[in-house]
Amino acid sequence: MWLLDKMLRKVVRTGELIIIDYDGKAYRYGPGSDHPIRVHLTDKGASFHIAKDPRVGAGEAYMDSRLVVEPPHDIRDLVLFITGNGKGEGRANLGPHGAWRKLAVRAAARLDSYNDRRSARRNAEHTYNLTRELYELFLDEDRQYTMGYHRDPANGLEQAQLDKKAHIAAKLNLEAGKSSGMRVLDIGCGWGGLALYLHRHYDVDVLGVALAPDQIEFCRERARAEGVADRVKFELMDYRDVEGAFDRITSVGLLEHVGKPQYPVFFQHAHRLLKPDGVMFSHCCGRAKGPGMTDAWTRKYIFPGGYIPALSELVTESEKAGWQIMDVEAMRFHYSHTLEEWYRRTQLHRERIVGLYDERFYRMWEFYLAGAEQAFRHGGMVNWQIQYVKRRDAIPMTRDCMYEESARLRESDIAPVWHLTPETKVAAE
């Protein structure tokens, strides 16, 4: 316990944390609180497993019930407490220690993000071929597995995700009544929501591509159900294999999976696919403080092969491929609100998720959502929205059209009600 004790005394500056070791001995950290967070370590080796690399060890200890948070608090409270205290100088105490260990961790992260065709498909299936029911239990009604646009933090998740699609569509410089028949490529199309949205509002033809078989099948089912399967098509395909010419290209939540070593290929191939007067739009998680690495726990359990880029990396590689960047927006804190709601919905369906998988999986998912939230709430993570063109005259002179079109789209839609909200379920029963 001495190593974990040493670390926590450096990190905890506010509030109060009580750690009760396996032998019943209590350790207190912080100046005090009326509502301290109490944590039990259930075996002798738990404290060392956490302390040797907190970003990996804490998650694994929680998954294996070696770390138990005492009610009324939960793992989200603990993660936000530690990372809130760990901002600034304290953050260094939460990472791997020692020059050789840091070097090894960075090398492993870079190797893991290589993402050739074979590993890219395997990694996508690991993340997105989980049962459909799991994602239904915590995502919004349209199954958007990326940041909602929380124009007002009080807005519900369904409204935030609808507003995000309006915000994205406005940056594509499409025009209702004038863009009919244009070809749009949606790389990493998720569960098809954006592709169907763009067709619905602009009468465009959309090709969505992704690497998870069940995800693509779900997209096709949606297109058939809406009677637009001839105009909105989905293919199980690596983006590197797409051919043809497109008026618009979108990628939402994709670049995190491409991997830094593949950025040149991605930007070069997308450049070949876009027509000279076209527009490409990208939305991805990003680092606000420069290049870094994906922690080992997330790579192992949630997003193998994943890497969240810094803006400098995206700009450098896209410019090499011939792109001109016309608009950049840093979306701050929005994702923390989305993740908070995903966590709440996950907890609402604990029994069903445990039934689908097991208790360890459920605890892994809790830790993932809580950890991701803290990165966007207390850490250096943002979301980058970037507009790319080949020619500067492909878009209007000012950004006014973006705001006007986004407002028009928001006025034209009503956010759906999540069919699994407790109030809806009670009414249905």
C-alpha cells in the first residue's frame, strides 16, 4: 500500500478519499469532506497493481472487483474526483513512471495503431460487433456513437444528437432543392443515422462504408425500412477500397480508428475521391495540447488500434495530401455531457447488460464511460470539426451560411423520445 499511498498524497488536494485496504486499515487523503468517497481494496496485491500504472491498474482492479466503491458513490464519482484533483502538476503522478517504461509504453501505442487492412477490420469488429442490444441500451434513438452538440447542457441527448447532425450538415455546404442527386461518401458510417439524415434533408445519394458486419446490416435494414435503399447504400468495405467520385465526403468518429501511421493514406485517398469543387468534413475526438498516446487500458479493452489526434497532426498530414483547411472548430466539453448521459443510461440497464455479457464486462463499460468523461471534462480532450476543400472557391466567403443552415435544419425537426426512458416504459405498460 505504501506506493499507492505515496501517489495519492501527492494527487489529492481537495475533498476527501478514504481507502480501506484488504486488512481493514484505513488511509485518508485530502483536507476533508462531509461526504468522503470510500473505497475498499479486496486483496493484498490490489494496491500495487493500481500504483504501478494507475491508468491501467485502476480499471482492471475495478473490473475484477479488487477495487470496490462504497455507496452512495460509484466509480464515476471516484474517477472524476481523482482526475479533478490530478489536473495540472498532479496529472504526472497518474501516468507510467521511469524513462524506459514511458518509452516502452509509447512504442507499444504506436505499434498498436498501425492499422493495416487486416488489423483495422479486426479492431472494428472488436468495438462495433458487440450485440445490437448493448448500444440500444445507452445510445440515443438514432444510435449516434459520437459527441452530441449540447447547445444547452439542459437539452436531452436526443436533442443534442439531432443538433449535431444539423451542425455537420451545415458545414457540408449542401443546399435544399439544389443538391439533389449529389453523391456523398460517409466513411465510418456508424449505424447509418447521418447518411439517412443527409438524404432526407437534401435528396442526396449516399454511400456509407464501415468494417463491422452487424453494423452494416443494421444500416441496410434502416434504409429498407425507410424505403430509400436505392439511394442510401451501405457497404462492408475498407475506405481504402472505395472508388469513384463524390461531391461530399464525411467522416464522423473515424479518424480515431485510422491510426496515425495511416493518415497519409487516408488523406491521399480521400483527396482522389473528392471532386474538384467538393467539400470534405471530419469530426473526431482530439487532443488540445499536442500529440500524445492512447492509454493501454483503452487500447486493450475498448478501442484497439485507436489513437486520438492533435490538430497539428491532422493539419500536417492533410496539407501534404493537397488539402486546404477552411474551417476548424474545437468542441469543448460537449462530449463530457454526452458521456455522462451514456453512463446514466448504462446504469439504468445494469441487469440487462450483465445478462448479455457478465458482471466484469458491465464494470469495464462503466469504467470506460467514466474515464472518457473525465478526459473531456478535466483532461485535454476536445472534438475537432474540420472542413477541407481542394479549391477555396468551393465554399461561401463567410461562415454565416453555416449558422443560417444549421438553424433552419434545427427548426425543421423535432427530437424523438428515447423509447427506453423510464417514463416512456411506464406509459407503455
